Amino acid sequence: MSEITYVRGDATVPQGKGVKLIVHVCNDLGGWGKGFVLALSRRWPEPEAAYRRWHRERAGNDFALGAAQFVQVGPYLWVANLVGQRGMRTGSNGVPVRYEAIDTALGAVAARAGELGASVHMPRIGCGLAGGTWSRIEPLIEGRLISAGLSVTVYDHD
């Protein structure tokens, strides 16, 4: 079985050849404006526009914790918006990260990456503004993506 590859760099500039899928975590409030999403929006308008539309039209779609949305931003490049955090602030209910939701959404990522023949690229999802810990996220990635035979690269920004 393969393992996660860790590199220094920018997850919005994924390394390697072939189809690539960039994965990140969003909140369930429709908010987009801090953290990794800013780097995404500097490169492509489509992921933010698609996420905001998905949230706005949520009464008629699958927008919810654990859902994943796939947005094509180039001929061989996709972005996966994963709804993996409840709200945006740490408060009396703890941190916003929802590990079960990330796990569920990673299942959808595994399926789509398999269909596309894509490698998977991400920052340390769920560990920034969402407040999660990598020791809880890494096993989810191993269980859903690595075990499915997918190539996964995690980027630590300088």
C-alpha cells in the first residue's frame, strides 16, 4: 500500500503529471473568505462561485456536512469543496471541524478521483481555521484514499 507524500509548497500548484484533484474543507454556513480558500480564489473564480451557488440553492441539493462538490478548473485539474466544518468559530461547542463529515466527504473524493484517474492534492485539511488535529485527519485520508490505491500529496506552505 502506498502512503501520503508530504512536500513543501503550494497546494494550488499541484506537482506531478496527469489529472489532479485539489481537496480542501469548507464550512456549512456558505462563508468563503479566510484560509486556503483565498489561495484558491486567487487562481480560479469557479470553486468559490460554485460553492456559494451550492449553498444558496441548498434547499434543492445535497449541501450538508459530509457533502463534496467537484469543480473543474482546467483540462486536467479539479477542486473538491468538502463541507467538513460546522460554523466558523471555536466556541462553547468546541472547534468547527467535524471529523465524521470529512471522512464521509473523503469517500466521495475517493470515488471521483478513481473515476478521473486523478491524484489527490491538499493542504493539511481541517487543521487550519477548522481547528482539527492532523493526528485525527491523517488516518481518515489513509482509510479512504490511500487504501483505495490513490496517490495523495499533502502540501505544507512555507
